[in-house]
Amino acid sequence: MVSLDSIYSPIRKDMGKIEDLIKTALLDDTVREFREIHSLLANSPGKRLRPAIVALSAYASIPKQRITAELREKIHRTAAAFEIIHMATLVHDDVMDSSLLRHKKPTINAGYDDNIAICSGDFLFARALDLLSKANDSRITSIAAKATKEVCEGQVLQVWRRHDFGMSMKDYDAIINRKTAALFGAACEAGGLCAGKKGRLSLFGIHFGRGFQMIDDYLDIISDEKTLGKRPGENLRAGELTLPVMLLLQAIPHSKRPPFAKKCMKDMGFLKKSLLEKQTGARVRVLVAKEMRSAEQSLDALPKSPYLDSLHGLLDLSISRLKG
């Protein structure tokens, strides 16, 4: 079975360099207080999907013999910047959702307070901008800026529609396209540009990101706290309608949706039972498979390589999260 370790195998040395850049950005050349705060982030790294996608997209787009030390450095800086942008959005997201745990460890807002966490997120955006400036490619900086803007728009749309029981699938798509897919798409496009290539790689990231968010929405309900590394259903408790509940509401008359949705938000046992009865998991798998097929098709123009194999592996691994 494919694993994240095997997927990262062709870029293992690169991921080490990228990790060093991330830790330097978090901990070096700043006040003691930020070093203490950001040690929480440095010690709970997550999957590092976005920097891996930058590197894989770059190397999959260019013949191996043309990979220079200068190009590698550009890829590493770009990849680290995208991960730090992602980290910044998570720090702010935890404040908005009042989340206490992430990756089984206290969030910054839980360990300190909301004010500190907001300053931390802003600091991280500045660090990402500094890394992008050193990558010395205004096109990549522009792509990252646009994606960051879209992530912020997605967060606003999601918060704005809390407790909106008339929310449509079109609204849901608008949220995940910005909140999740935009940054994955930008990471792929930036990787391609590092290698001097333009093409359909951004489509891989966009469709992968959409599928990834749909999977997370479902697992956030059916998984336990130990598996998730945080309390399940936090978005729902905040009044945010995610994909599984949206699918359940489609079969309910409009007049009965508000009380049903409110019960789902308050009673996770009732929600899990409803998902099972309506076979919602199967419907989620169909939607995810469609996104992952579209992502796979966007890779057709790339030459065969271990990096391309790893991009395909990411799709397989993501789909496997829904099995069982």
C-alpha cells in the first residue's frame, strides 16, 4: 500500500532542506517570545503536503539533467513559503473556530491567547513573503499573493454562512475552492514555474485540493479525537455546514432543514447514525473520486518519472483515507 514516506522518497533530501528553511523562518532572527510560541508549530509539523507538491511539480516538469543547485534552492524557498502561508492560515483558523488542539497538541490560541495567535499568523505571512522575495521570481510571488487572498475570501465566506441553513452546494464549492483548492493549485503552478514551465499543473492542485477538503469534512465527523489529533466536528459546532450535512439536507424539505441541521451540530451520535442510514459515505466517495480523476487527467502531459509517480501516489493515498 502506498504511504506518505514512499511518496516523498524521490524528494526526501529536498524535504529536509525545506524543513530547515521552515524552522529558520519560525525561530531565528526574532524576539524570544516568538521563538517560544513558534516552537509549538516547529514541533508539530503535520504532513507537509504543500511543500511536497511544490517540489514534485517542479521536478516532474523538467528533465533531471537540467536540475541545478540554483534551481533546487529556488524550489526549496518557494516550497517553504507555501507551507508557512498554510501554517499562518491554520493559526488564524484556530482562533476563529476556538480550536484547542491540532496534531494532538495545543493550538497557539489555546497555549497563549487569541491576540498572540493573530500576531503569530501575521508574522508567518511576513516570513513567507521574505522567502518568496529571495526566490527572486515575481510571477511566483504574485501566484502566492493571489492564493492567500482567495484563502482569506474562503474563510470569510465560511464564517459569513454560519447557521445559514439555506446554503447551497454552489456556496459550498465557492468556499472550498478558495479555502483549500486555491493554495494547492498555486503550489503546483509555482512548482512548475520554478522549472520554467507553464501548463495544467494548477488543475492538479485545484482538483486534489477539492477532493482533499471533501475527505477532511467527512473524516472530521466519523473519526475520533485520537485519530484526528483534534476534537471532531469543531466546524459544525461553530455552525458551519460541511459536505456530509449538506448531502443529508438535500433529502429533507426546506422547512425541516433548520431543526435537523441544528440537531446534527449538537449531537454527533445522531449525525453519525444519519450518515450511515443515508449511505452518505458512499456519496462522498463518488464526489471525491470524480475530483481525483480530474486531477489525474491533468498529469497526462508530463513525462514519466518518479516525481510523476509520487503525484499519482498522492491521489491514491488520499482516496484510501475513505476506505474501511
